[in-house]
Amino acid sequence: DAGVIQSPRHEVTEMGQEVTLRCKPISGHNSLFWYRQTMMRGLELLIYFNNNVPIDDSGMPEDRFSAKMPNASFSTLKIQPSEPRDSAVYFCASTRTEASYEQYFGPGTRLTVT
Amino acid sequence: AQKITQTQPGMFVQEKEAVTLDCTYDTSDPSYGLFWYKQPSSGEMIFLIYQGSYDQQNATEGRYSLNFQKARKSANLVISASQLGDSAMYFCAMTPPNTGNQFYFGTGTSLTVIP
């Protein structure tokens, strides 16, 4: 299995630009999570999907952030417009929800907004 | 509310020695899962070990073991025979029931193994 795939691995953009992060979960996993990691705030859950449906988006910082999961094999996290304080590593993780399975993390996208 | 507490921001251990990383949690649910992840400097999150709240025995995975004390709500990670490659951030996490396996992470402990 290829594991959770994220793209791009690194993104540098200017303030005000739109940023789209992509994630392909592990085949057969029915839950997908987006996290943000910074030195100041640690690992924060932004949103998670179960069977492609957003279940909890209370961690999404503000309306500039949006996430979609159009099908079981693809999800996007979009920031529009981006701001320097959005600079962080964004992780996508997937798991199965039938029991307490570990979450499998992607390699992360390091976002820098200048 | 669920909460994970890791009180040790940084730890040092001599190579080949054992080290314990602390984790306490707060939940009113009787059923939950506890996990430890390792994050080396390269950034990836690596699953290490899992403990279910109803498991009678402490979980072990190679050099990793989980010292599970349910009454004290603690789930400390023990790394035996530390190696230089164990230097990393370590995160404790909990998943309560009926949350779609949503994880609550602690703030992490940075472990440095000294040669």
C-alpha cells in the first residue's frame, strides 16, 4: 500500500494567494483528518470526514479555510486568501472507524506564506 | 471534554538506558484507545503502540511498552535500550468512542538520546 499521499510536499506562496492542499487516503479507510502543526500550537485537528461527510469542522480557524472530500479517495484543504500566520505543516491522516485503529499520517505539506 | 497532558517538554537519556515519557488523560468514557506516535526531525508521524482501555495487559511493541494505569489515567511510554535514532518528538493521543476515531493529541515530549 502506498500510504497516505499528500501534495505538494512544500508550498511557498505570497500573502493573499489561494492555496490548495491535496490528500489521498489509504484505500479502504473511511475517515480522513486534516491537522495543522506549528511550534506555538502543536498539532491541531482542523476537520475530519467520515464516509466523505464532514463531521466536525470546529477546528477550522476561520472562513478562509475550507475542506472538501468529493469521493473516498481524495480530499482538499483550501486557504483563500492565505496569510503569513497560516504558515505551518499540514498533515492529512486516514483510518478505519470500526474500532480503535491507529491513524496513518501522510508526509505533510510544509506551507510558507510570505 | 477529552484532554491529554504531557508534562515533559524535553527529556534526555543516555544511549542504551531506558526512559519513560509521561502521559495522562482525562475522560469520562469507559471505552477509549490510547496511542503513541514518534515524529523525527524529518517530520513524519510514525505510529508506535496502542492500548485499549479494556486491555488487561500493558501493550508492548519491541523496545516500546506502555505502562497503563487506568485508575490514575496514565499511559506512559517506556523505551528500553535507547538508541540514537530514538531522538524525536513523541506524542500521546487518545480516541474516545463514537467519534469516528477522532484523536486528541498531547503537546509532545522532545527526547534526545545522548551517545
